[in-house]
Amino acid sequence: MDKNKIKLCKEYGIIRIIYPERYDNTFMVYSDFHLMSPNMVIIIIKSMALALIITKHDMQQFDYYNKMLNHEKFKRFNNIGAELVIIDEKWDTSKWNYYSLTWLPYWVSELPNLNINIIKNQKEEYKHFDINFLEAMSWRGL
């Protein structure tokens, strides 16, 4: 594990970091680039000790993120890297599904072509999608 991953884990109490390339064998080589890229976002869910890394483009599907951008700047990892969206203990994450969220970096890019009714009506096809998380983050497809 490299020093940036260790720093992220120690600083925010993270146990698991999910990168966009789950099945790509080269992801370990490039994982540091995800953390240090200003075009990436690290969603830290403290109550789950989980960090999810997605592109800024994908994150813009959530009105929570867009509204926060209008009011303040997000902190950046190591002051120059990916933006940090921190879901702290004040959030009620009790209805969020940990397993489904570990898949978020892989299904988030499908969201622009969907709406909440499609996801609810085709539950088997979209079983990894966490509707409660989408609602909490004010996804545009609601």
C-alpha cells in the first residue's frame, strides 16, 4: 500500500477504498493517480469506513454536490488532489447498503440514462443500485 492510500485511511478512518477499475489488473499501479487527480472525487462515508472514488463528471449528477460547489470549495486530498466529499456521522446512513455502495464507481456512469422508476421496476437488473443513497445525494433522476 502506498503512502497516499495509507494517509487517506489514517486521516479519515477508512478501511476500504473502492476504485473505478475493479477488474483491471493495472489499477494498483494507477491508484495513486486517482487520489491525486483534481478531476476525481473521493466520497468518504465515515460511518461505513468507506471511500468511493469517481470522476467529477459522474459526481455532477448529484444536486447535493452541485449545491455545495455553489457555497463552498471542497477540501482536496493533499491540498491538490481529488475533491473530498465527506459524509460524516451527522448523516443518517442507516438505510444505505454497504455492499451496493461498493459497486457505485461501476454503476454511477449508467445513471444519466435512467430514472428512479426504471431502477425500481427492474430491480433484478439494477440490484446493485442504492436508491436510499441516490435520494440522500439528490440524484437528478428522482
